[in-house]
Amino acid sequence: MEILLDEFRTTTALPWQVIAVRLFLAVLLGGILGFERELADRPAGLRTHMLVCLASATFAIVAVEIVSMPVFDDQHVRTDPVRLVEAITAGVAFLAAGFIIFKRGHVRGLTTGAGMWLAAATGLSAGLGLWLVAALSCLMGAIVLAAIRRLEMGLNLKQPPEERERTDEV
């Protein structure tokens, strides 16, 4: 019984408060990125972006914790932080690809997929404690998603050229 209880007394390399702030920041930044997708009534909206960002941050924190575990102090165990980035990128790319649809000669869902990819990168940054990278990537992504979308709509760039011509004639 004592051995079982010892399992729950394990401490983490990062203080729990730091872990909590990193995860909260990931959820917040993912929400900012997903908000515009939600307003645009896209299938991957607020909750999806928040979860992708949170998952990426969690993977980053787990990686930090694994590296600092005594069991991995052996010289034979080596870590490569780039593998974490590769794994998250591949996983989210697979998920995002599911939102991309080719229909009647037009591609749809590409921006949603890219937004999820950005949410993953933002969450990874937050999970690793790279606050400035996380905040700036989220800010720039939100600007691209919201402001550029308005610009495209204002310039009527979201319609195919043949439909723009018909709209102009009417």
C-alpha cells in the first residue's frame, strides 16, 4: 500500500503553479485563435482550437518532465527536443487534413487546418514556457484570421473569378 501511495507523492520538475499557468495560457490563446473560426461557423472552432493548443502544451510539459526524471539520468538515454515538435506537427497535420475538402474544383477548410496547426505551435510554445513566442504567434494568427478575412470579403476575393464577374454584372 505504501508503494502505491509513493506513486502519488512524486514531485514534478516544474512547480504545479507554473504548469497550471502554462496550460491556462495555452487554453486562452487557443480560444483566441478558435474564436474567429467559430464566428465564421467552421467545423473546427473555439473548442477544437482550445483543445489542440492545450494538448500541445501538455505534450511539451510532459517532455520537460520526462527529461528531468531520475530514471532517465543514464547516459544511454538521449533526448531530442525537435522530436517533440515533429510529433505534434505530424499529429495535428493529420487532424487538420480531415477538415480540408476538395469540392467542385474548390478547396475548402485550408484556413481552418492552418489555424489548428498554429494552435498546436502556440500550445507547444506555451507548454515550454516560451511566453513571448506563444503570445506573438497567437496575436499575429488572430490578426490574419480576422482582419484579413474582412479584407477578403470587402474585396470580394472569396468567390471564384467567374462568380465575381457575375456579381459585378448584376
